[in-house]
Amino acid sequence: GLSSNVTSPRSDFSRSSSPVPVPGRARNYTYIQTPVKDQMMAKHTLFKCAQYCRVHIDTINITLPRGCEVAADEEDAEGLQKAYDESMDGFVWKLVVTGMDVKKAIDWLEKIVASMYKGSLSSTLPSGSLIGTTISTDAPSPVHITEVIIPRVVVDEVKRRFFNLKGYCYNTDVSFSHSDSKSKQFAKMTLSAELKPDLDRALEYLNTELTKMCLVAGAPMTSIGVYKDLGFLAGQISADDFRKLFLSGRRSASKTTTECSEDLRGSTFAKSFEEANRCSIWVQAEEDMGRVSHHRVINEADPSKPRKIYFGVAPSRVEMLWGYLTNRIADVGRGVRFLHLGPDRIYQHALMEPVRKNGRPGCDWNFFFDFVERTSGASIRIDPVTGSSHLRIDGGNSNKGGDKGKWEVERKIKVATELISLQIELFRDHHIRKQRWGFGRDWALLLGSDHANLTKSANPTSPKGGEAGPTPTPLEGHCSSAASKHASTADSLRLSDPRAVGVACLEISEIVTGSGLSEKVAAHACIIFYRYINLLQPYSHGNGAGGVASDGGGSTPTALNISFKLRDVQLASLFIANKSQKVVKWKRLESVLEHAYRVFYPGSFFQPESEEAQNWERRVIKAERTVLTALNYDVFWPGVDWVINAVVGTKAMAEPLAENAMALALSGHVLAAGPVLWLKYGPKYAFAAISGFLSIDIEPLFPALSLQPLTVSHAAELIYHSCQGLSRVKKSVSLQSKHELFSDSNSLMGTIVQQVQKTCAMYLSKQQGRLGEPIDDSKFVSSPAYKEISERAKLRRVFRGVRGDKIEKFILPVLGKICFESKCTVRFSDGMLEGTNDIVLEGSWKALSIAEQLLCEAASLPSPVPFDQSAATNAMAEYSMA
């Protein structure tokens, strides 16, 4: 009764029988005892031999009952009988070798057996036994075990190829295990090996094959390109750590029982972790845990049961990601707070910039995070795990010092969080203002001092009453008020007569009219022209930029090329405005120069092919490049359509009157009124002043356009002085005004100005210093970009789950006052729980802060949460405070 059991390092060949050696050939087998076989398996000797000699080795377990002898016809009966006689456990292992170099493999194995016998086995084997007994030991070899989850869609394919896959997982035991899943949406495989490198190689092989199967089967993928329900076990954490790390508050009420994994999309940490590390986190859902065995459910979820974490990523990265996760758990356990920035992560770069580029003299800090640390005592760093999504706020170890130590850490973190939030709000307000300008820097702030101080400093002897005395032109006042270390472009252009700027604006208006473009193009060109000639530049000693040498070591402007003529600059501004408009096809430079030639030189004939015209074109193009560079491409403006929409929408003026008044406000004489009117005040004040000149009732315009009466009065005065100054300039026939209001023979304009100023003063006294609430004109703005920016600028915060009786008793009586003082929109909606409501605040950050403070004081409410935060947070907080 011989019996044998054939095994193989490759399980797909384990079913094959041992080949029978052909007589006359070299022996292809050898006998070993159990201790030698165990040592060979532990050291992977058979695998190395198979790889080195390119052979296949079958391991056959041959047993013989005690008292029986080997049959005489058995191959090598004498050697086999001797092996059984010396065996203590009754087992003999026969190694059968087939393949390319059988003799070499047999010799190599016999040498290995001899070395093992002479070495560690000689002390344990009985004396005189060459192939001996089993080594009895109670200490098991260390085993590395891990798990792999696979999608249900590829389970059948994995089972069909199981023995093939298992055969290539060398020295690794692969088997299916119970998934303990009620939905059966995934399967689980268990891998074990004595050596970790063997396990790592098996995991990499399985990952490659499983990914190919998922690709062929069209398995569903996550948003970051990882297959769902495919992951490798990283480790397990306690239920408390899992809730702290991933679940903030209660489980979402919308959770369905058809999902086999936890929905971690509401966890800011999980979402940021997956995006930053390009992986997926898979945790079996509590509702899915359990399986049916013998008509009963076992292994169901337990609130205190540890949770296993799987990563959908290459197996080589699992250990690294698990290290990130354990470090985060340790930080959270000792009180470190991670502030989720969310959409505010765009301000992270601004938070990390130095306060001063050249350092702060006398201070040992120059960064905002250093300031926060010195103020609050908590260190601020960028979270290395999630990148720009979270800030790491470390206030110390909250586990030390008892309740007092914990309170101190929370205080530090709260102060640091508040400082960071305030700084982000300041950045947001700054960027919103820039976006609402939408057209570069705020020229109203860059232009200089107020008109009252400007007039007083420039003309201290002007009369206090009656007809206004001669006021210096805006350009004169602006240049005189400039600091001694700066110069305007007008100085660089060496303008001997400041009225040349007004004449240039008249010429721009005439060129635009002659070329058939809208008067809005003329206004846009004058805006660019004013911005350029009023751009302050620092002086430098020696040679200035642009190759302009100083006179005898004096000071020169550093940023401009003064070789341009005034007409080159005004034509460059006009050409830029001409290309910016999209109403009609913009004119080519040759056409613009042709119309300009008619205005500059009436009666002359323009020849575009002449050398003079070509040189002129090159100068204008060069001037255009200089203007764009000097202004840093700040050459856009919002137009004037919004002014007409505002006055017509509020019924302050009929649309035909508004169109006529605006057309007159964009005429050459008004455009020549100077940069104070067009850069500091804007087109709405020019429109209001011209409406007063046309004897139109301007009182409804004050609330409709949010106008200041004193500023309207000064705008009318600026237009009057512009017309008076231009009347003394010799102009061509083409530049003569076509409207009687600006004609040189009109002597009543001074009286009209006084009437407008009187109307403004009466309106101001009628209001007794308290102007009516201005009307928000943003809804009348025609620009879609302005509307979109205004909507994006609004923030929303919500008080979740406020009880109805508290709203009725404490909030409704003071709601009107809160809305008036905060300028915040307050809405109510149904809460998640019966008898509760959500209070939604909408407005700017300043309005939200005021409304939040007033509501919390009135009804003792907890702090509101962002509008997109979980609805259960405030509801539970509200009921816990009740």
C-alpha cells in the first residue's frame, strides 16, 4: 500500500502526476525527509532551483504503513526502503524534476540537502539518519497576512482564473474568504506569506491582473479614476478614531442601505486626502456588515467594532498612505485642529507671502503665520497630507494638564482660527472690490486729494461767494499736489500749456465722429489718455529707463519715453479704444490716421503710401505699446449704459431725455473737463451735471445713482471752467461746438452753473444732513459680467434647526432692525426636524458678521455654518443648548 500526494510550487501544475523516468536515462528524482523539505520551503530553495535550472519540481509525499515493505518491482526499492526504515514520522518526500537541465537541478538539490544535513539539521536529527525526522517546535514561523477586495463585476472571472493566478503568487497562499456583506457587492481574498517580499510581489501581480479585468468588464470608477470596490487592506482603527477622522456629526439622513461602503464624500478630510494622493478610501458600511449562516445573521455591525481601512491604489503605496493616516489620528488625538479652507484655498498663497519684501525693521517676524503664532500661541502650518486644502493649527497637547490644559489649547486654536478667518475675509473683500472694479486699479483713489483741498491749495484767493472765481485746471492742480519725488506723464511730455490736454480730447471726439464710431469710443479713448498722462512716476538720478539721459546730473522720469508727441499718445489711446469696442468693426490704423489728418490739418490731403504716413504709423504703434506697458494693460472701463439703465429703471428720468443727456455728456467739451471728473468722479456725475445744464430736475438722480450733492456741484464747476478755458483757445472750424450750450457766444453758462449748485445745496439742506437710503443700482447694470461678479460676491451662512417658538419670540420682533443695520438679506426655510426652521443669511462678509452678532445676542443662537455644510450640525447643537 504505497500512497502519494503530489504538490507543486505552482498550483496550476499540482494536478499533474510525476513523470516516469525512462530506463537508461539520468535519475530525475531524489528523496528527502520532512525537516529538509520544511527548510527548503522556508528558504524558497525549490523556487530558486526551478528558476535557475529552468525546470519544474513536483513534491510527492509517499507513505508506507508500519510493518510493510517496499515492493521489489518499485523503482529504486532499496533506497526507498532505507528511507522508510530511517524515517521517524513515516513520511518520505520525493522531488521529481522535469524540464531543461534536469541533471544540473538534481546535483544542485543534493548539494543543498548535504549542506543542510551538515549544518543546522545535524544537531536535531538522530545519529546515523541521513534523511530523517520532523523537527518538532512550538514556535510558528511569522506569517504576513493581508486582504484584497474586488468588485462583484469581476468575481466570476477571478474564480475562473483562480488557480492560474494562485500559481503565479509564489510562496503565497491565496484564498477566498467570507466578505461578511449583506449586499454581496464585493468579494474578499486573503493572502498570506512567511516573507513580506513574497507578499508584495503577489499583491503587485494581482493588482495588475485585477485592473485588466476591471478594464475589460467596464467596472465603475470614482471621480479620480480609481475603480470602485477595489482596494488593499492598510490596517484597522478604532470606531472612535474613525468617527473623529471621517464623520463630523451624525450620519447623513440620506444614507441608503444599498451601498456597501461608507459614503465619505461629506468628509472634507477624506475628499482632500483622495484628491491629494490620487487614491480612494474604502470602508465597509455598518449597514452592510453581516452574513447569513444557518438561517441566522452573524458578524453584524458593532458600534465599538474596529473599522478596516482599504486603499484603492497601487499596493506599493499602501504603507505610505497608512502612515499618513496614523499620523493624522495621533495629531487629532492630542488636540491638533485642521482648518478646512475649501474654496478659500485660493488665498493660501497670499497668506504665506511676506508682509514686507525687504523685511520689517525692528521686528523678528515677517509672515502672517508667524504673527498668528506670536499672538495666539498656536503654530500654523500647511497640512502636508492634504496640501492646500487644510491648515494645521497646533495649540499643544490637550491631554496634558487636565481640563485646564485642554481649555488652554482650545483657546489658542480658537484665537488662531479667528485671526485666519478675518485675514481671509480681508483678502476676499479686497479681491471682490478689484473684481467689481473689473477694469484695473481704482483711479479714484490714485488720482490725488479731494477737490475742496485741491481748490483751496491751488487758489487761496478765490472768492467765497457769488460767481466762482477761476479755478485751476485739474491737470494743474494734480501736478502741483504731486510729491516732489514723482512726476506725471504730462511733465514728461513737456506740455507748456495745460489746455493742450483739453484740445486733445476735443480732437479725439471729432476724429471719432468723423470715422462713424460711437461717442462712447471717444469717452473710452479719453479715459485711457487721462490715465496715461496722470500716471505718477518716480524720479531717478542719472540715466532713466528708455534711454533718456539727464541734464547735468539732474532728475528724469524713469518709466517713459519722452520722445513721443502728444498727438502720438492721443492717437494710440484712440486706436486702443477703437479695437476694444465690439459694436461695429473696428477701424484699421490707416483709416484712423486719415480722419485724424483731416482734423489736425484741415484742407490737406492724406497720402497713406507716403513715407511721412508710414513713419507716423510706426510712431503710433510704438506709442500704443508704451501706453499699454505703462498702464500694465489697465485700459478698460465699464462704459455708461449702466447709468441710463439705473435712472430709467428707478423712473428718475425718461429714457429719451437720458439718452440725449448722456450723448451731450460724452461730447468733446465735457470730455475735456479733466481727469478729476472722468477718473475720480466717473460718468454718472458728468451725466448729472449735464442734466442740470439742460434744466432737467436732478433731485431724483441723487438717490437713483447714489450721488453726493457737493460732488455734483463741483462736477458742474469743472465742466464750466473747461468750456471757459477752451473758448480762449484758437480752434479750427471742425472743433467748434455744435451745441448751443457750449458755444462761445453763450454767456448764460455761468448762471446755469450757479443754478445747479443752488439746487444741490437745497437738496442737501432739505435732507438736513441725512441723505435718504441710496438705491442699489447693481440690478440695473447691463453688463453680464458685472451681474455675475455681484452674485459671486455674496456669501451665505445658515442657522440650522432653530425652534419655531424661539423665532417667534425673540427674532421676529427685531428682524426689521437687524436687516436695516446689517444690510443683510434674511430668509427662513423649513428645518430637518419638525418644528424647526433654518435662518439663511445672505450678503457681504461685513453684513453677515453684523447680522450674525445681532441674531446671536437676540436669541442666544450657536454660530452659523456655511450654507453647504451638513444640516445636522446646527440642529443638534441647537437642541443640545435647549
